[in-house]
Amino acid sequence: MKTAMSRFQIHDDLTAPEGSMPILKGALSTAGQLPNFLGVLAGSPAALRGYARLRQELRHGTLPIGTLERLALAVAEHYGSAPGIAMHSRTARQAGLGLDEVALAREWKSKDEHQQKLLDYARVLVVDRQKPPMHLHEEAREDGWSDEQLLEAIAFVSMESFTAMINVAGDVPVDGSTENTRTLRAA
């Protein structure tokens, strides 16, 4: 069996630069296990701090968790981020999205028309890398998405795009993908 290898070192609390330690220790105390993405990002304390601050602020935003998971799945799929697809498929299910909605979200789609308006708006920014046409902006607002929520959605897809780019550029393995090899080595 081939073991997935990251192009960047996946740090832990023993190897990370000192500037990354406070964030890593906080992540370990809440999650118990450090995701590979954070281990990689720990190689740059400034990048890790910037990511952690943006993520923390967006957690206190107004967008529902199901909306965030749909956006995250769409972005991860767009970039081909296997760790992002795996993690957000799991967390989307935990947030109450059905398997059909998880699959649709990966294609920037939803059966929920309200969610679809926001996905259409964000898709243009990520996939087409263009300014959303005015009609998409107005349709999202007419369907109840506030300016605050549109701005949070833009910030969130930016953060998820950054995450996906790190995963893809670093060839970061899916969390738990090396568990079998760890077990074999321990035996």
C-alpha cells in the first residue's frame, strides 16, 4: 500500500515553529487530533494566525451551518481538494444535509431555491472569477440574503479557497488516510 505524502511537512506540537504553538495547542485541546491541513499551515505562523482569525470571526457570522457546508463542498470540489471534500461531506451530514444535498452542493446546486440563489452568486466568483452579474446580486437579495450574509459568503468562499489551495499545492493527504500505515508500524 502506498502512503500519501505531503509536499510540506505536517507539523505537530513537537515540530511546529514556536509562533504556531498557541493555535496548535488550542486546536488539539478542542479537536483532540490535529487535521493535516493545520499541521501543514503551522509551517508558517503568520499564515496560520491569519487563517485562524478569519475562521474564528466567520464562526460568529449569520450564515447557517448548512449554507456554509454547501459553499465549502462546492469550493473543495472546484479545486479538487480531497481533504476538503472528505471533511465537508462528513460535517455537512452532521449538519443535517442529506446525501442528495451533499452531492448537489459539490456541483454548486441545491434543491432548496433559497440556498441555490447564494450558490449561484458565489459560483461566479469562484468558478468564473468574475464579478457576479447584477441580476444574481439582486435575486439573492430579493430572496432574503442580506448584504451582511453576501459579504460573509464571499469571505467564507475566500477562506475555503485558501484552504483548498494549500491542500492541493501541498498534496496534503486526507485526514486519517495514513491510519492503516500507523497501525502497521506500531505492530
